[in-house]
Amino acid sequence: MITFLEGKLVEKQPTRIVIDVNGVGYEVFIPLSSYDRLPAVNEVVKVLTYDHVREDAHLLFGFVTDAERKMFIMLMSVSGIGPKLAMSVLSGMSVKEIKLAVISGDVKRLSSISGIGRKTAERMIVELRHKIGEADALEVVAGAEELPEDDMKIRDAIMALIALGYKQTDARKMVMNMLRGKDTSSMTVEEIVKKALGTAG
């Protein structure tokens, strides 16, 4: 079982990286949340890994933080969720947001993630709620930031800014600052992106 890799980052894409460890190139699939924290290409990187072995494939999934890896493993414990779908969830929401959605029973928010239907979202809530400790749950709820209802458009706008080269944390901050106190129901994703870029100066 490979538990982490440390070496030179030779290739870097939003969903996959290649790490040179003593002359051996390892392909590692990562969520967007980890991509934001990676160093530049040709610099040394260390990623925590989950070694997924099955009859027809041997895949490595990588994470910059232990919280991401733990959530990935937790998500895969839900019936109907495999490694690729678990990565989609981590790319669509932060660990804190996933925990909050599970604790609050927010089916709409979870099912807005690509590949997660209503039934899967309901299973996530039922099967994961008891795995999130009480202290952890209180911390998540206490630090929760209110999101506008139409958060599918907000998430799309954040993803568009990431595609333009902004880091996930910066893209989220730009969109949330722009939307504070505004009604988003009549706004398109394109309008949200343009206004967010405007606030960035």
C-alpha cells in the first residue's frame, strides 16, 4: 500500500499530476481542492495517497491534506460511490461544505454535484451522518457561511474563474463578495463571472 509520494512535480493538471520519485513517474488523480495547493512544476511535492487496486486497474488518488483523504475514504464507504465519484464530490465542495451538507441534510446541495443524483445524496446523508463526530459537527455548523439558494450557478461561476487561472479560494472569495446581499435569481453564470472579475479590479 502506497500511503504518500514525495518527489518532483513534472506534470500538473486540475484533475491529475505526475510525480517523479527517484526516476519513476507516478500518475496521481487529484481533486480541485488539492490542485490549488500544489507547488509549481519541477518543484518538490508531497501528496498523501490512496492506492486503489482492482482486477482491471491500479490507480493512485492523491491529496494535499489528511482531511481530504479521510473524506475521500468516507465517501467511498457510501453504497454507489466509487473513487471517481468521490473525487467529483471533493472537486465540487470543500471537506467542510460536505460535512455541513451531510449534517444539515441538504439533499439539494449534494445532488447539485455532477454525478450525484437525489437518491445518492440521500444515501450520503444517511450513511455518513453518524461517521461525523459530534465535536466535528458543531465546529462545522458554527463556522458555516451562508450561501445564496441558487448555488449551482455560483459553483459554475467559481469553476469558470478557476478555468481562467484563479485559485479556488480566490475564485470563491471573488464570487461571494460580489453576491453579498444581491438577488442572483435573474443573473446568468456569465453575468456573475463578469461582475466578480469587476470586483477583483
